[in-house]
Amino acid sequence: MTRNAPARPHGRPHRRLAVPVAAGLVALSPLALAACTAKSSADADAITVNATDTSCELSADSAQTGQSTFEITNNGSKTTEFYVYDDGDRVMGEVENIGPGLTRTLIVNLPQPGDYETACKPGMVGDGIRGTFTVSGEAQQPTDKSAKLVAAAEGYKRYVVSQIEALQETGQQFVDAIKAGDVESAKARYPLVRTYYERIEPIAESFPDNLDPRIDLREADLAEGQQWTGFHRLEKDLWVTGLQPDSAAMADQLMADIDELADGVSAPDFTVDPLQVAGGAQGLLDEVAATKITGEEDIFSHTDLYDFQANVDGSQAAVASLRPIIDEQDPQLGTQIDQRFDDLDATLAQYHQGDGFVTYDQVTEEQRRELSQKIDALSAVVSQVQGVVASA
């Protein structure tokens, strides 16, 4: 699920010292991007964030290069999110689905000095309440310690590449069906092609220039005057309005955006930080809790259970890539995580129908509560992975 993140009318007044990257790609070096989240924090040096429905107050707006910990408390009435952005709204770290009265922790590695931006997003929509966050000090280089985690990150990158290759293949079939006017074929392909995207969505969210919103923005999150593209625009065409004069063009645009994602991920200098992987594993479960449970994601097709399963699968793959580190640091945690994934998978299996799932409007409120409880139980243990990786 993607919430609206429209381009801001003005750029930031100050840019951090540039890290050399090839044009059009995101380079996520081990120290260039790292984030993890947890449900509580014992870090006495954490920067506190007082998030309300109208404000986003940080106890400090600056830090030294390296790891920064933010402890976000939602004192508003709406569920909120907190982000740290680099140039072009590239996400350096995020924590979503912070309910009223709850506190969550975000750990972000900011190895380069310069100006970043923080944002609270009450209601989890829009550009958010922004502020400048200045990082000073010497630029930090990868250390031997971080090099020990490279194998885990490389394993996860191979998984991401495999999913994007499948996304390109199935995406082209989906686009071809729309352009041929074959609505039934396009409907059948829609939940399948989304599966590959939903498994790796945190990676797509880390790219600048609103790539993820171009691919996955919901109608409910559109800003006034914003063009609506991507999966959910085509979902409405297929299930509600019928194909429109510009449906073929929208399909072509979706494919171009998928190819842009593939180009970025396959670039030689694209790497993934293991802390980002841990944060992504938790983020995918947050996605399920925030929108899949409610049925808001695929509101026209009611194919939410496909996305639900894909998010869980993606989270499990991310955890699996980190498993050697987890087993070394906390073997019992790995066993607990396995049990919770198995429990949730068994519950989801009750809704299998043929090669897929029943439509979500057939899932009762009581059944949705059961799914929600399973997600919460799984999230409680997966959230601990982030701290384990951070301490490795």
C-alpha cells in the first residue's frame, strides 16, 4: 500500500554533502542507508518525537554522523508515521502505523554530514509535517563490523532481484491483456502480478521521485490535482468503470515505472543494508495491520488476501536472510519467529480457493480479528530482529 507523497513545491534549502551515485539510481551502501524499528526503546540518548495531529516536535534537530535513534510518541488522535528523508525524498528510515498513545523507536544510520528532513504524517497521508535535521561530523566509512553483515544483505538482494524479474514478466502480461481489451484475463492477472511487488515494497519505497506512489497509490490518498497512475487506477478501470480511453496509456506507464524500479535495483552499485532488511520485515507486517486487515488496499477487487500473503512472505524472506545473525545472537528468537509464521500461514490457508484466495468481502469481522491477532503476535517477535541486527 502506498500513501500519497506528492512532490513538494519547493526543494530543501540545504543539501547534504553528496554521495556519488549514478543518475537515476539509489545506492544503498551499508552505511548510506540503514533503519530499524522496534516497539519500545531503552536508549537514553534517543531523540524524542512528540507527534500530534498538528505538530511534530523533536527534542533535538541535529546529531553527529552515524546512528541516530528516534523515539516517537503519538500524542494525537490519528494513527501516524515518522520518516527521515534524504535528497529527493529518499527514505533513510521510517516507522509506520503508530497508533494514538503508542511509542515506537526508529534507528537510522546517517553516515554523511548535511541536512536531512524529518516528517510526521498524522493520518498516514500527505507530505507530512516536515522539519530539517542537520547531521555534522566526519563522514563515516563502512567498518569491519558492518562487513560481517554483508552476506545477509547480498542474500536478500538476490531475493529482491528475483521478485522484480517476475514482476516485469507478469507485469507485461497484465499490461498486454489490458491493451488487448481482455478484461477477464487482466482481472485474473492483477492479484498475481501484485504479489511480486508487495513482497519487496519497502525497497521500492526507498527510491526517490515518488516511484512507489506512481506504482501503488490508492484513490483515497490522492492529493487535489494529482494524476492517479499505477495498479489501483487500473484496478478501478477493470472492476468499476470499465476500460477508459487512457487505460492502455496507464498500463504502459505502470510498466515503465516497474522497469525503472528494475533498472535501479539491478545497477552494479545498488546494495542493501541488513538493518534496512530488518526494518523492511517489520514494515511489511505494519502494512498488513494498517490496510490489508481493513480491506482498504484492494477496495475494488477485494483481492486483499493475495497482498496479505505476499507481505507476510516478503517479511519471512527478509528474516530468513538475517537468520544466521539471529541464530548467533538469540537462537530462541528464531524459533519463536518460525512458530508465529507457521501459525499465521495456517490461518491464511483457511481462505485458499483454487490457486488463490477467496475475495476479502467474504471474510467476516470475527475472522478479520483473528487474522489481526496473528499479525500482532508475529509482529511482536519480528520487531526484535531489528535490535538483534543492530547489536551484531
